[in-house]
Amino acid sequence: MLLKKYLPKCNGTVLSLLDFIMGKNPYADKGKCTLIQATTFQMTSEKTGLFSVGNQILYIEFPQTFRGPYVRGIAKIKGVYTYPTTIGTTNTVPHLQVIRELSGNEYYLLENYN
């Protein structure tokens, strides 16, 4: 099974995207993984960017150059990322690192796996 292959990289845990977002504590989930499906909000470099899931912003880094309007995959939770806003304040958002991008079918199968 695809998911079992990544469990050692994820401290034995892969959270659903809903469980990760609803948990609201990337500090507690650091080292675990989550399934992600997010839309590009703003690229910060060729391999990093801000992505949105509903009204939640995520900072995501990729192992190679990323191109596209959205990402689906398995990502390791690295903690949080803080960045300055245009009005002089800062935002702190979950920081994820993609360990494998998934096709639509793979994502659907994993998201609906019991």
C-alpha cells in the first residue's frame, strides 16, 4: 500500500487534511504527515510558496521546482513559518514539506482509506 511506504518518514502517522486543519496545532503535529490538497496562493521561490485550503494558509516547500495551480500529496509537518505582511505585521502559518505528490486518483484513494 502506498501509505505504508511513507509511515517511517512520518513518525508513523499520516493525518487526514481535515484532522490536521481542525487540530490547529502544527507544533503538536511536528514530524507527522498529512495528506494535502491546496491551491497556490503565492509562490515565494521556485520551490516554496503559500497555499490555501479554504481560509487556511499553508507554507509548503517542495523537493524540486513547483509549477501549477494546486498541489495534492503527502507532506511532512515541519512546524510553523512566520512571514511579514505588506502592512508591517507578521503571519504564522503551518509549515509543510512535500515528500510525494499524488495524482487525483491516488489522493482520493488515500483520503477515503479506512
